[in-house]
Amino acid sequence: MPPLLHAARLSRSQARAAMEMPRRAGGHGTFPRVQKTRVYLSPGMFGFATLASLEYFEHFIRAIEERFRDRGRIVEIHVCEVHPTASILRRAAKLARLVDESAGDDGGPIHIVGHSTGGLDARLVASPTARLPGNAHRRLGWTSRLRSVTTINTPHFGTPLAAFFATVSGQRLLYAVTALTVAGLKLGAPPLAAASALVAAFGRAQLGFFEIELIDRAVESFIRVLDDASSRELRAWLKLLRDDQGAIVQLMPEAMDLLHAGLEDRAGLRYQSVATYAPRNAVRDWVSALRSPWGAMSAAIFTALSNITARLNEHYPCRSHDGSIEQKLARVLGELPPPDANDGVVPLASQVWGELIWAGKADHLDIVGHFPGKGGHIDWLASGARFNRLRFDAVLDRIVTGMVAGEQGGLTEHAAAPPRPLASERGADVRQSSASTSSGGEPAA
């Protein structure tokens, strides 16, 4: 099966049961259970479809397949191979083409999930006011079948980290962090000497010629530890970052004002979001990280990214101006984290759009399955969030439950109610929102 297409098949008994279900006629968003559901995933900053033999959404895909299969549903999952830092408009056009070419004509429901910048791609494609480049606007006939847009750790109101990466020094560090991400996820730990150079570079506001040369050497070290085929793929990927950084500029908090001015939510479409943050300067987590050399380096790099992301501008605070986001976060979490709370890449308040279905402690890549644990889970960076499989399962339960609710016109799902928080999760920032909103910027009812 092609690496970008994943289909979950039913057992014979499940298929027979699905065929025997009475077909539901009429009503907004209702589909016979035998129809194929299509889910499209769009990665964001530091994300990819398949690179160096790594599947970025591997754990996420498996979890979605399991949940649809348990409901007696057939699901086909596609991952959009988008340029990591290209203009959001270009990325959205590519997503629109992928859906148009693969959605078929069976009338089955369509759902889009975007992680990080990918969430903005999803919103742009779904918007009735979007003007996509080229002939992409002619490839939106499938939007009548679109039932939900899920955004995960998406910078809806921008991120200060983008402003940093837009500088000459920041561009070099962006290459290095991207290379480190791929090497780390593939090998479990990149070369320590190269990682230490990256830590030192983050401590300087401006890099001199010597520091830039050290960063370039660090990138080469990350690349060389991979096998030949993976090294070639990573070099080509990093070249894409150098050639087009349109999204970096667009993700700056100042630039996001313009996006909001021209981007309208689609009426009747379910918008849901997941938002996370990592604890700031947790001493006990640092002590744990210091038990291994890579753990110490990893914690230092994450802290540097988090500190930059925490530099909020009072004129562009990365949140809505009406206080609705704070209300949603307080309702789900039971308390309101500090304004500078973030996942290492995106401020917490910037991640909320539509119904907030899950909020809690996790870093930017934990939430898509890159956390320490069994089953092939490998951590990205040591953030101290202590995200685990129980929380990951809770997040995916909420996401898929929301998708099915979207097929029913946004109403609460009756066939498979959302699971109650596990006892081990109570008080651990994994509470489910009991309220719903139809669009971002409005308080939940």
C-alpha cells in the first residue's frame, strides 16, 4: 500500500453487521455505515508525510483506524505531502488537489485534521471565502461532503517563534532543529556534540560567522548519522526549507491579523481543536533529564524554544481580544495557565479554535504520538510534560467522536459516547469540554 494512503478494513463479521444496518435517509450529514469515510492529515512545522523512512503520523493513523473499525466503519486515511515552510496558500492548494483526486464519488463523509500549520491549511481549504491559487479553486466540489475540521496545536493567532525563525540566525537554527527532529525520531538520540552546539547557539541573540559555521556543522552531523538513502531525503527536505519560507513570515502574530480578516468559517461545519502546553522550568523534570547526556541536551533545546515562544507582544498577544479563549481553557482545565504557556512552538491560547475538545500537558510533537513509551513511540524533546499513552488515547477518542458528531450535524454522538476521563487522568489536565461552539471567537454556551 502506498505510504501516504492507509485504509482500515473491517472483519467479515463487522462488514456483515454494517450491511445489515438500516440505511438512514435524509437529514444533514447522515451517511450509510457502509460508505467509506476519508480522513486527510496535513502536517506542519517540523512535520512531513514520510521522510527518511519515517512516517510522521504513524501512531496517529493507527489510532484513527482502530476507532473507526471499532464503530464498524471503513476509513481511508491520506497524508498530504506539503512543503514544510511554504506559503499557507500554496500548502492549502496542494491539500485541495489531494482531496479532489482521492475523495471518489461515493458521497462518503470527509474530515480534515491539521497539526500545527496544517490546521491553517485545513481552515483555508474549508473557508467559503478562500481564493486558492491557480485552478485549485475548481477542485473544491467535495466541500459539500466535508463534515469536520480538526486543528491540533495550530497557531491560529500566530507564534513568536516564527518571528525568530524569520531572522538570519533563526533560519540556521530552524534547519538545525528540523535535522535534529528527523535524526532524533529515527535514532532515538542525535550526536551529542552537534546537539551541544545547538544549545549554545540558542543562547545568543545574534550568531556570528563562527557560530553559524558551528550550526552548519551540526546539521551535517545530524545528516551523516543516517543511512545513505535517509541522508539524501533529509538534504532534499532541508533544501525546501531554504527555498521557500513563506509560512514562517505568515505565522508571525502581526501577519495573522490579515488572515483572520479574510478567512471565514464554513456554516454548518464542525470545527474542533486540541491545545497543549508544557510546564515551564520544572526542576524535577530537569533532574530526570540530567540522568542521561542526551536528556540534558534535549531539555535545554526544548527550554530554549519554549522561552522564545513565550515572548508575547502586548499588541499581538496570540489570542482573541474578547476573552473567549481564556473562558474555554479555564472551563476545560479547571484553571487558567499563565499567558506565556506554550507547547514549545505555539502559545497555548493561540491553539484554540471552535470547540475545544481536549487541553492538557503535552509538547508540540507529543500530541501526534512522538512521546516516550512502548510500541515504537520515541520522544521528540524532553519537555517535562509527561505525556503518555493514556492521554494520547483520550485525545484520539475525543477527535474521532467529534468527527462522527460532525456527520450528525454537530450533535453529540449517540452510538459511541465519549469516554469518561480515566481515574489516573483526573486532575491531570485531560478534562473534556462539556460545551460546544460553532466557530472560534465565541464563548461556549
